[in-house]
Amino acid sequence: RFLMNVLEHPDFVSGHCNVNFIDEHPELFKFKATRDRGTKLLHYIADITVNGYTGTGAEAKPNFDSIELPSTLECSLAEGTKQKFDELGPEEFSKWVFAQDKVMFTDTTWRDAHQSLFATRLRTIDMVRVAGKAARGVPNLFSLECWGGATFDVAYRFLHEDPWERLRMFRKEVPNTLLQMLLRGANAVGYTSYPDNVVRNFIQLAAKNGVDVFRVFDSLNSLDNMHIAIDEVRNQGKLAEVAVCYTGDILDGSRPKYNLQYYVTMAKELHKAGANIIAIKDMAGLLKPQAAYNLVSALKDATSLPIHLHTHEGSGNAIYTYGRAVDAGVDVIDLAYSAFANGTSQPSMNSMYYGLTGHSRQPSMNAEYMQEMSDYFGSIRPYYRGVDHTAPYPNTSVYQHEMPGGQYSNLQQQAKSVGLGDRWSEIKKVYHQVNMMFGDIVKVTPSSKVVGDMTLFMVQNNLTEQDIYDKGDTLDFPQSVVEFFEGRLGVPYQGFPEKLQKIILKGLKAISKRPGAVLQPVDFEHVRHELEEKGYNTTDEDISAYCLYPKVYEDWSKFRKQFGDVSVLDTPTFFFGMNIGETIPVTIEKGKTLIIKLLLISEPNEDGDRVVVFEFNGQPRSIKVHDKH
Ligand code: 3PY
Ligand code: ZN
């Protein structure tokens, strides 16, 4: 180690050292407690075994059934939309999609399905294991939605993974199908507005690492907040799929704010702004079947772009909604394998395929293989039971509360964590009330989070709507709510409710420009230097992640130093640790597998520390862990 310290010392490297070099540099004798990859993993396993996974607590690892792997297809990889797109480029590809008679499917199993069902916790290892099989067995999809939305920060924050690495693995495994991500316009993959150059840089890197289709939306349907993203996606030669977020009910004449004309006007504006495809983003599952028919028909009349419809099953009507949309000529629809479908997720791809039997627009798919894929996802879903709590049956209350599918499971968890778990029905009602107080806004990340924060604030403090108006000047509103009324996410359609805005801002001035226009550009080289000094990675992707989520990125970097790359652990071990006497193989890289056996766990000493003894590649290894119970 001493020799390494000398060899790595900057003065030694640059030749600035004399005979007193060693005497003048006492730090050469400081040896960093470097641990090898295996030892770091043992520390993680020991900690999880003793203390449990954060948020779900210690539980003996259950006896899960073995994984049902889809069969290995010997057939060569069929060409798909990726080759078509690379050959035609965005404009011509968009025309090609428009000209298809058959409806195309986007598979959301890898992003929105698990974001909506179990708080985005699906680990890379469980996806990448079968991504290549999906590419072979289900090759004629429009796209795989596998990145963006909440997956970016959750990967770092809760799964201790590198989301960029996940994307690269997908690209390698799936060379024939377009890879799609969800991008929150000026909010990128975050919950706030970012400087324009941060958004552009992020898009450049996402494109470089493998994203083909960027579904761009804004949480207030503000085109102002999407221009930069659309422009950069187009600069990269990628597909700009731009979304109108659907809220309210075009069939309800008593609530005319978001009527059919509103969506038609917006779709035309998106076309003018450079969209290659128009997405209807029904993030809560509010689009009723007849409304879908009317809306898709109207948008098909209004623009010459393909229409890609996204919805959530929640109410139980979504597959019927898709059926009507297909009748109206929708070009692409979003679905997930059955085992990850329904509830707050997308409708089942398997069911939809069969549901279109006899319909002239039924796509040609390998239904048996889709079933095998679903069986696989069904076999790994129990691993996530610690976070997988949404009801599997339809709930039409979504038509009242209008909470996005991706928010539902998260807000419920959040409510539980602040002791409001038993007031969930009330929370859903107050959520609707808050939406109306805010002027009936589009609710999707991050605007939905603002409504959620205000809701929890009111329920927790037992505040009625009237209380807010009567004693608002004495209340300390959540930061996200104050920033929202300052205009930091932009301005909602038809503006803010002035009376409430005044109460919440307490004299603070709202910004009058697009949020991105008032944020200083970031100096990426400066950030690189900062990360270097802190001893973190300094790739462009790391810098981008740090610009979006400084604290999350730093915590992840520290975690990595301490525990290494835990993404290589199988999911039961990741969440539950090991049982005494159990042996697991851990492949840390191709051809390098560690064999780990848990031998015993001591009683805690008076400081609360336990010793966890493993057999590691045949050698005994003891790890000290503080028991936090
Ligand atoms: C996200 O922004 O993560 C969403 O899924 C919105 O629907
Ligand atoms: Zn969604």
C-alpha cells in the first residue's frame, strides 16, 4: 500500500520530489481502508441480514419458487423498429408508423409497470436476464419503455444501481427494438426545473447510451417547458414523441376546462413545435372508452402524425379504452406483460393481443412466447413483496381523485411513513379537493407531487379548505407548494388561482418567465473538478446525475465505496440477506463467481455489534455489523 501511495502521489507522478519526499509527506503512511469487491458485498449482505432492507425491515429470506425462464430461442434476432428507424430517420420513420395498418405495441413492463405497481423497484438483474429473450421472442414491438421517469433516481436512491449502466445493458441485449424513455421536459428526470444546458446535456447522454424514443411531456402541459427538450432530441437525430397529458373528462360538459378542443389545439401546437409522434399521456387512467374514440379520431383529423396512446388500468376500463382507440385508428398503445399489468399499471399485452382476435388491426405476435415472458415476470414478482401493495382489482375512485398510476403506490407509502396509513380514503378525497383549490391542474410528476404534498400537509394538520383561506398567513406551507405558486414549474393552463397564490406566497414575487430561462447554466468542467476532489467518478454521465440529483448522487457514491456494486446480487439476497446455512453464487463479472455461505451470526455485544461469519470461496470471513434494532 505504501508503495502504491508513493507511486500515485501527484508530486511523484509529476517528478516534483526530492530526497526528503517521504519525510515531508506523512500522508504516504495513511492507508485507505480499501476493501475488495467480495468483502464489500459481504458487508452489505451482513447488514441486510441483521438490519433488513430500508423501509421493509429484517425478515428471514422466504423460500421463493424458482424462476421460470422463457425458453431460449435458437432463431436469429429478427430486425425490428430499431433497424427501420436507423434506416429511415425520424421524419420518414414517423410516416412509416403512420402508414401501418396494424396497431403496434409498446412494452412498458420495464419502466412504467413496476413504477406504478411497486414504486419503481424492479432491479436491473431481473430485467437484463430476459431482455435479450424478449428481443428474440417478441421482436415486432414499436418500443420497449425501459428508462426515465422515476427509474433514474430510484435506481441510485433505493437500488444502489447505476441507471446509465442499466441503459447500456438494455441496448446491448435489445439491438432490434426501439428503446424508449420518459422525459419530463424541463424537469428532465427530476422533480424541479433545471437549467437548459443540464436538460440538453442529459438528453445527449441518454441518446448516446441507447435511448431512441424520447416521450417528452410537461407536468402542466406547457409547451414553453418542452421546447428545449424537443429541440435537443431532434438535434440528436432521435424520435421526439411529445405528449399531451390527459386530465378531466372530455365527456363531462360540466367541467369544460379540458375539453376536446383543448387537446386538439395542443396537438397542433406540438406538431408545429417539432414532434415526430403525438402521445396521449393518460397517466391516471381517466380516458373512458368513448372519450378515447372521440379524442383519437379528433387528433387523427387534426394532425398527420402517428398517435401513441398511454393509459393505466386503474378503473378496469383501460383495455376497453384501447379497443375503442384501435377502432379510431390509434397507431401505438402501451401495454405490459400480464404479470405486471392491471391495478395501477398498464393493461395486459397478452390479453390485448387476444382481445383483438378477428380485428383487422391485430398485430402479428408470438402469443406463446409472450406468455412465457409473463410467466417469468410472475415468478420474480414475489421478490418485491416488501413494496408491492397496490390492490390487484379495479378501483373506479380514480375518476374522482385523478391520481397518476405512478404516484398512487408512492403516496400511499409516504402516507404510511408519516402515520397516515389509516386515512387513505380521506387522503384521496383531499387530493381531489386540493386539485380544485389549485384551479384544476394537470397532475403528473412533478405537479402531482405538489398536490400530494399539500394533501398530506392538510390531512396531517387536520386543515380544511376554509382553514387555508382563513389562517393561511400563519401556516408554513410545504416548500414544493410555495415553489409551485412562485411559478417554478411554469404556469398552469388559465393561470394560478390568485387568492390562494397570494396566501401561499406571503409577499414573495412569482417569476414571470419560463423557469429554465431564469436558471444559470451549469459549468460542467467545474462540476467535474468538484467530483474529482471528492473522490467520485467523473464520467459525463456521473456529472449529469450529480447536476440533477446532487445529494442522491453523493449518497450513492459513498454507498458504492462502502458496499461495492450490489446490483450483482440476486434480488432475494438484495432485499432479505441470507439464511444461516445458505450458500449463494455471486457473479461479479463474466467468468468470476464468488461462492458465499452464511455460517453464523453472534449475539450482540454490549455495544450492539454482532459478528457475521461467512465462508467465502472456502475461507472463513467475519464481518462486524451494528444491530440497529
Ligand atoms: C413519471 O413522470 O415518472 C411518470 O410516470 C408520469 O406519469
Ligand atoms: Zn404512466
